[in-house]
Amino acid sequence: KRIAYALAILLTAHLVFDVYFYIFKFKDTQLVISEFEKENQNLIRSLNSLRDSLKKLSKIQAMTQETTVSVAEEFGFDTSSIFVQSTGDIEIPFDKLFNQDEDCTLSDNGQKVLTSIWNNFKDLEFKELLILAAVGKDKSETDRRVKCVLNVKQFFIELGAPQDKVWAWVRNDVKEGAVVIRLNR
């Protein structure tokens, strides 16, 4: 009889403990798990969108490289001299774009090169198209380079580039003797 009472008390205590665990611990755990599952789904969506963005970026970089190679071959440039592999920029020597005189007018060959580049970029969505050149050794050379990149900018705008997305800069971090065209997406 005592054993039966002891077993009944233990069974009752066990049931009370199970009810307590279910009400106060198990439901909280379930809520935490469901929150983790929601967060996991959000992370999966974010990673998928990031993966898609990276695919688009790699396509654009490949397209930039194809554009550069096709432009280089079309106009007889050395492909290694105009494509910067690490950044995806197009780098064109001054003498390939401008007439040899000091007025920074685009040569016929330079106009063809820029037209070919724009024809490859015009269907892409982009934040900005940067035209960059290095700072000159003195003020007159820097002023000349400013005029040169502004001529390139104006030419892109005449070809149909949105005026608010095309920028021309003379900066210290650009290779000397070249115009760099950078498409930022």
C-alpha cells in the first residue's frame, strides 16, 4: 500500500513537472525556434539576392572585358594595355583618343573607340559612368587634362548618356598618360 501511494505521488509529481515544462519552457522554446526559422528564411532570401547581384556583376565584368577586347582588336590596340583586370576599368592611352596637338580634341579614331564603348554600355543600367585622368605635373597640364576628360564626357552625352550619370574627374589615383572609363552599377 505504501509503495502504491509512493508511486502515485511520484506519478503526480511527474505529471505536474511535465505540465510546468510544457507551459513555461516548451512554448518559449517553440517561439524561439520559429523566430530562428523566420530569420533563417530572411537570410536565405538575402543571400539569394546577393548571389544574383554577384552573377549580374560578373556578367558585367565579363561584358566589360569583352567590350574592351573587341574595341582593342577593332582599333588595333594591345588588349593588355587598355583593360585593367583588377577593377574592370577601361584604360585608353591619350594618344589613341586625342589629336596630337594640345587642344584636347578627340581624334576620329578616338571618337570611334568611345562610340564602340558606349554602344556596348548603353543598354546597361548603371549609377554612374566615370571618366578619369591623372593630375598633371603642373597647373597647365592639369587644366589640359580637365579639358580632355570634359571633352570625353561631352562626347558620351552627345551619344546619349544621361547627363546626370556621367562624371569627369582628374585624380591622383589614376595611371599617368591614360583616360580611364569606369562603369559603376
